[in-house]
Amino acid sequence: MTFGGVVAEARKSKNLSLKELAALILKDDGTPISPQYLNDIEHDRRHPPRDLIQQFAEALDIPTATLYAYVGELTPEMRDELRQAAPSPDAMDRAYKAFRKELHGDRT
């Protein structure tokens, strides 16, 4: 599944049209994104800027970390925690293995 696929699936499960969801997602200037822009995101023709990911999460009741993961990034909070903790390479490897184990069961 891709970011666009997750957004499309969640939008449809909430019975929102492209126009309705687009009206909830605001650009920096305070105007909503267009339904065409949302359609492009849902079909993975565009990737949303970071400032829109949080809005999609809130509008669709999806954890922010989940949507960030689908765009291949950490949330801003996770990035800050990582910088502050400054884990060793071994600690990062153990954390990644624990993450994979959680996603895939006993496979590593």
C-alpha cells in the first residue's frame, strides 16, 4: 500500500468525496487543496508536503506516524527524539529489528 492508497481507502471508508476531503486540507495560505491535487495524491502522481500529512491524519483519523511511514519518513517528533537520544549504531540496529519483528512476526 502507498500513501495515496491509504488516503483513498480511508476517504472512501469515511464516505467523503474528493471535494469534501480536499476542502479539509489547507495549504500554507489557508486555501484548500483542489480535488484534482487530492486525486493526484491518491494515485501517487504527487507526494504531499510534510505540512499536509498531519492534516490528512486528523481528517481521516489515521495515526500521524502511520502516514509518515507510508511516505518513508519519521514524524518530526520522532526525528527530534532520535537526534536527542543519539543512539549507537548497535542500538539503532536492535530498534530496527524490533520494529520489523512487530510488523512481520518472528521473521527478522
